[in-house]
Amino acid sequence: MNSVQKYLVSTLAAICIVGAFGIPLGAPKFFTEAIILELSFIALTAISFKNFRYAYIPNFVIAIVVIIGNTVSPKHLEIMSTLNPFYNAVVLFVGGYVLQILLLVTNGLMLKQYRKTITK
């Protein structure tokens, strides 16, 4: 495993950890959706660890969906803008924006490196 792939897998693992802290904070009516999202990140972590080729498109898609979902949710925007409750706001901001942008960047770097090795 090369260094960019390690960063990618580490980013996905960090998203899983932050997501595990965020699930109890979310609305109970979305518990099933939160578990499914968490399981998809765990699966992407395992797939990215084994063979990046199968995970780069889902990595891009899920990161963009999470960013858009956080942005269009009035409740999430309210929590993040008022910082009330503070812990929930930090989890939403870090997990929903910082780590997702990091996922997009590391996934893009990995894809660039992958395409470079294929064309040789």
C-alpha cells in the first residue's frame, strides 16, 4: 500500500470514527439511515484498503452526497451556525465538511496516481 492510499484509508477510518460518535446525537427517526451510511463508509474503507480501483467512484459520490445533505438540511445548518449543542455542531462540521473534503482530495490524488500507473 502506497502513502496516498494510506492517507485515503486513514481518512475513511476517521470518518467512521466521527460517524460512530455522531449516530447517538442524531434524530432517532434517522437511526436506520445513519447506520446504513456508517456501514457504507466501513465498506469503502475495506474496499479502498484492498483494491482502490473499485472504490474511487463511490468515494466521490458518497462524499458529495454527505456535503450536499449537510448543506441543505436546515436543522444541520442551524446547529452548526449557533453551535448549540456544541458537541453536535463539532461532529457535524468535522464529519460533514472537513473529513469529506479531505476524502475528496485524497481520493482525487489516489485516482491521479492510479491513472498514472495505468498509462505507463
